[in-house]
Amino acid sequence: MVGPYRGLFDGPGIKGFVLAGFFGRMPMSMQGIGIILLISTLTGSYAAAGAVAAVTNVAFAVAGPLTGRLVDRFGQSRVIPPFAVVNALSLVALMLCAGLGAADWTLYVTGLLVGASSLSLGSMVRARWTHIHSGSAKLHTAFAFESVIDEVIFVTGPALVTVLATGVNPYAGLAVATVSMFAGSMALAAQRSTQPPVRGVRSVSGTPILIPGIALLACVYLGLGAVFGSVDLITVAFAEEEGAKSAAGFLVAAFAGGSMVSGLWFGSRHWKISLRGRFIRALGVFAAGLVPLVFIGDLKVMAGALFLAGFAISPTLITGFSLTERLVPPSLLTEGMAWISTAIGFGVAIGAWAGGRLTEAVGASDAFAFSLGAALLAVVVGIGGSSLLRLPEAPSPAKN
């Protein structure tokens, strides 16, 4: 399984942008829960904390494609630094407003600025991989590696920010996230040799979301995002119902852990099945893996079921980003990938809201039915529109 990953990082500058991208996007799993922990601790209001976190997430989802367009037009090295500075200052302002007991509207304004200035570094790193390995078998492996990195971040980030916020002080988690974001972003911007070139030719449509295949993928990932958002919230409620709220982090980590393991395996394979076929199969397996969650009432069994349910996450994300790379013109690649991230972000917000309402109404176990329903809807949309994802088979990739 390790074989295909050998030599992936041998090119000049590759290790540098991978490491910078890792630290720069750590906040994507720390920021939301860090804001909730900070504001709820200082104000005593979970409602206000959740509302500010939601505003931040929605602002990021809306701004993501616009930021991606700026990157495609002007280049990563010119766009990243000003956004990183504004994002860091906005996070500091949010912490100060919360600490000084400022009016609630200041929390929403600073939260809005935090979300709008957040960068989709994952899309930028994947764009660099595409620039380096386009047309090579290593691109599939590189995308698999990035999905594994995402899962590592989502396994470790929430636990780290929680320990810092509860064990050190309420500001510590967000402070570390801010430093990590700023240092990683600036380090990535400084590495110009590996960034994709700025291309002057624009597509006729002007935006990737008007490409039918990308619009279909966005709809599918909206449903998958709803699964992610609802499963995370419902899992916490399930652990509390079982009298072990402290086990919630372990359960959420099990879901991401399954995806991490499958990502390593999926990326090590050289597939003969078409990219479209892999995507549809991964969607189906993902939906099937969620079925047992509705019937489980034991923590240990739930941990195992979540681990298995997470197995199809990475393959679905890997094939989705690979399809995006094939469907989007090179001059719009970063924006195209940002649209996928935006769709997931909106889905997460919808899933968290719906999962919370259903958990209060029918209990955690039954609320998992929403997660299953969202996954089934994604499968129906994906299969129904799969003709939009049919691609001409590329020539045999180079074995470099």
C-alpha cells in the first residue's frame, strides 16, 4: 500500500508546499469549535456561539469561489498574503470583542470578516499537485494523500482546540489556530516555484459552476456535506444520551479515521474502472454504510459502525476532485475546486441545523435517519446526472 506513495514528494519544492498547506489549513477543523468554546465560555450562551459560528461558515462558503477566482487570475503568491493578514486581524478582533463583552453585533461582524477572509488552502494545494503531475498516475495518488491529510486534520484539530480552550484558557485554541493559519499561509505564498501559472485565457462561461458536470458535483456534495454536519452533531448527542459525552470526540474521530485508512488504500491502487464509475460506486457504498447507524444503541458498536461508515468518504472526495480537475479549464481550476468546498460547507451548515432539530424532536438514534436520507439523495442525484460526468478516457498516464 505504501509503494505508490514512494517518490511522490521527490520534486523540488513539493515537501515545502505540502507542509505549509498542512499547517495553513489546520484551522478548518479548529475554528468553528474554537469560536463556540470561546463565546459560550465568556457569554454563557450556546445560542450566540452557534450563531456566530454559522455566520462564519456561511461567509466562507459564499466567499470561497470568489477567492478562488482571484487566485486563478492573479496567482497564489499575490492573493494569499493580504487575505491571511485580514483573517488574522479579524480573529484577533473577534477574541477581543468577546473578551471585552462588546455588543453582540460586533461578534457577528467580526465573525463575518473571519469567514469571508478565510482561504481554501486545500484547493490551492491540490491545484499545485495538478500543475506538477497533470497527466501522470501520481495525480490520483496525490489527491488521495491530500484527502488523508484532511482527515488527519479533522481527527486532531477538534481535540487539540478543545484541550487548549478548556485546559489552558478560552482564547488558547483560537490563538493557536490563528498562528497556524498565518504561518502556513505565508509559507505557502512564499513558494512561487510550485504555484500554478496565471493563465490569461478564460472560459466562455466565466465561472465553473455553469459547467453542467460541476453543477452536478456541487449538488452531490451539498448532500454529502449535510451528512458530515448532521453526523458530527448527532454523534455528540448520542454519546450524551448514553451517559458518556466525553466519548463524543472518540466517536467523531472514528468516522474520520475510517476515511483516513480508506484514503491510503484507495490512493495506492491503479484503477481500471473509469473515474465516473469509481465515483458512483463510492457514493453507493457511503450511503449503505450509514444504514446501521439508525439501529445501534451501544457506544462501542457505534464506534465500529462509524469507522466502517467513514470508509467511503475519501474515495468519494478523491474521485470528485479528480473529476473537477478533468471538467474545469486550467484557468479556472482553483475556483472550480473551491465550488466543491463551498457546496460541502453549505451542506454542513444545513446538516448541523437539521440534525440538531431532529435530535431534540426524536432522539439521536432516530435522527441518523436524516444523515442516511441525505446520502441517498446524493446517490440519486449522482446516478441520475452521471451522464454529465462521462469523460473521454485519457491516454495511459505516464509512470513518472
